[in-house]
Amino acid sequence: MENTNLFIELVADCLDDVTVKEITLETNLNEIEQFDSLSTMSMSAAINIKYGVNLSGLDINECKTIGEIYALIQGKASK
């Protein structure tokens, strides 16, 4: 799987008014004001398109950090 910077760019694109410089893999999703149900759906669709991994909104919402989402994708992509 590609490097984490490209994944962070994908996440930032799914969040309104959030730049790549504002988030890292350690960023807590609950601390991102723009992280809501719409961004979760957007992220789910973008992950499916980019990585071919189908994550539900529930899968994403169970993650505490951006890094946990990344790890989840890696786990499902390797299967």
C-alpha cells in the first residue's frame, strides 16, 4: 500500500476546510470538528474507490484515530 501521506491527503479531501498540515495518523477523529456523518460517507466511498476496500460508516466510526482507519484498510486490503 502507498505511503501514509497520500492517505492523509484522501482524508483531508473528505473533510471540509481541513488541510493536510492539520492532521496526522495520530489525530483523534473526535477532535476534528468537521468529522461528521457526511464526511464518514465520503471517506467510505473514497476508500472504496482508491483502495478497493469496502469500509462501512460503522467501521470508520469505531476507529479513534486516522491511523486506525489506515490500519483497518491495510488489514482488509491484504486479504
